[in-house]
Amino acid sequence: MTGKEAFLRLLKNMVQESPADQTEAILLTEDSSLTRFADSAVHQHVAEVNQTLILRVVWGKRIAVVTTNTFQPSSIKKILQKANSLAKVQHPNDEFISLPGPRPIPRIGTFSKNIRRLTPNGKVKTIKDILTLVKKGGLKASGAFSNGEVEVAVVNSLGVDAYQKFSDLFLHLIVENDKSSGYASFVSRDPDQLNVDALAQEAISKTSKEEPFQIEPGEYEVILEPYAVSELLSFLGYLGFHALAVQEGRSFFSNRFGEKMADEKVTIYDDGLDPEGLQVPFDFEGIPKRKVVFFDRGVAKEVTYDSFTGGREGKESTGHGLIAPNTAGPIPINLFMKAGESSLEEMIRSVRKGIYVTRFHYTNVVEPMNTVITGMTRDGTFLIEEGEIKRPIKNLRFTESILKALSQVTAISRDRKVCSEGTVYSRRFVTGTVVPAIKVEGFNFSGVSAL
């Protein structure tokens, strides 16, 4: 099954045939491929073509969700029957109000036909071009190069009728010698935006032929590259930028709206319609995205809502519903941090003694309410002395509060970068975080990493 009309016809028929009080049908399709390389050689190419139907039915306040990727007419009929049978035996959710009704969805382009040029042979050629550049520096390379086409259709019995087609690609690159490693990544909806030379040079620039030395743990000034900043924002989004966390009293925003919680240079928001990021016009309930500002010049302002959390407070969804059943809450997926007024070079020159961090690795939550996380630096960690990057240092473990770090931001770069982990192990829906580099006055490193 392909095409907008066929998808919407299938979903509308299901919704119309459902005897439930309310019915929602989501159809996701994926046509993607992933090419991996290691030790400067391509070693794997896999592809996936799949389509998934998620059906949510409501009887009063009893709700059931079923999923299938089998689309024979008999299977569709059975899944509809199963969903309604399951709903009738569920415990009622007394706080459920209703599925959302329709709203106008902005027309934006999220698909590039150029994505179809990324054939397996074409991707291997791109990787070989990278390997040639890396080899000149006496380095080896590893990474992943993935591209995909995704379609999302959402229909419900209250009149929601949404469809969008997306393209995406991401390329993660690690280069290394026997002493150090460097990292760079790229994400976009259009392969014509990929600059192989710039990507390779970015990763190569983080390596060194000098043996890294061990620095004592402690609190240091730091320059965090966008990759590291993106990690911090993603954790904030998961931990507390959404209504469910606030309603359950587990958000750092709880009882603190209107309070200055970060430096006044810090403005963080979510905007699925901003063309600088990977645009997403509506959520998985078919509701258009609305810009939500979490920190406005350091002051706690608002959080994201889906239909359920909005219904609890008599508010409308902000367009942040995820695929049902969703117990995590309306987590923002199009995060931005406002740019500053400094260049990266100016920020480095302003550091007397500090640490330059390319990215974080294996990051986990320690204290959710205090936004304390722990992890390790990776693929480009350097000592800064008297305004210059001097030499590589061994990777460090950090244990730090994200909010504390954001309250000590002393400079933010003018340039921002779209960062994304991509996705290869679950339903494909690639999103990006748009962030600058930042300088933090004090950042706590708790130990030396063995990696």
C-alpha cells in the first residue's frame, strides 16, 4: 500500500466502521537503509520496508491500543474487533476527557526527492570519499550512514485528518589513531546539504598524535560543543519540559514557573515549524505543532501538552502527542537553544584554564528533580590554557546538574548546529535539536574514564 489517498482511505474506513465512542488510527510507513563501516571498511548494509498501524479506541473512559503490520482485509477487520473487545474490559481512566478535534495544519515541505539518489552504491561511494580523506591523516574511520522515507497519517472519529511525508539522512563519523579519536555528524532532510569534506575535516580536527594526559578531576571552566549541549537539552526535555512530569510532581519546573532558573542568556524552546531544524508540522494525534518556550532569558515559562495532559487542566494540546500508548508524556522533540553573540574562537580565548568537550557518552540520570546526570566525555577532549587549546586529555567522567550548568553560562556561540542521534533500532522518525556551543563557568568532573 502506497500513497496519501490510499492511506487516508484505509484509516477513514476503519474509523467509520468502529463501533467505539471514539477511534483513532495512525499509519506509519518506512523505507530505509543503513550502511555501517568500521576499521576503514564498509562491513554491513541493511534495508527495511515496513508499515505499522496503531489503533486506539475509546469506550467511555476505557481505552485500548493495538498495533499490527499486517494489512490483509481480514487482518484489518480482526484488529478492529480486538481493539474494541480489549477496551471494554479495561479499567476506566477517569482523567481522560477526549481525543482531540481537528485544527488547521500548516503546509510545509519535509520531503526531498534527492533522497532517492542515496542508493547502496551511492552511499558506499560517499563513505569511500570520507575514508580517502581520513587515510591521508593516518587515521581509521568508523560510523553509520542511514537514509529513509517515512509517511505518517493520522485520522480520528472527531475529524482529524493529517498526512505528511518525510525524508531524512544522518551520518555519524568517528576517526581515530592509536592515541585519540574525533567525532562529527550530519543530519538533514536533503542529501545535497551533505558536505563530505567538511564533515571529515571536523572529525579529523579532534584527533591528535600527542599522547593524552590525565588531568585531576574537579570543577573547570568548559566549552561544550553543540553535540554536548544537545545531550543536555534532550535530558531536560525528557525530565521536565512537559506537562505530565509537572502534573506528577517530578519535574524540576514544579512550583517554579516564573522563577529565574538559568542565566539570562539562556532561552530554550521547542518549535516543529522552524525551518532551521527538522520540521514536523503535526504530532501523532494529528494536532499542529505550536512553539513552546521553556526558558525565556533564564525564566521558567511553560511546558508541552498532548490531549490527555491538556484535558487534565482544561488546556489545548500544544501538538506534542506521541504514539499511544504513551506513558512518558508529551516530550518535546524539536528543541532549540537561542544563539548568542560570540564566536567559538572568542569563547576559547576567554578561558584561562578549562576543558574543551566535543560530546558526551553513556549519559544517565542521577537525580531527576535536580537534573543531575553523569556520563563521560568522548572523541575530542582537550585542555585549554591561557585562551588556547593546548593538548589532549584523557576522557573524564562528569556528574553535574544541567540547571546548575545553565545558570553558569557565560557565553553562547552565534553559530548553531542541528544535532541528532538518528534512529536505527525502533520506528524511524528522525528529529533534530538545534543548539550553539556554550561556555560554562564551572562544570564538575568527578573522575577519569577508563574508556
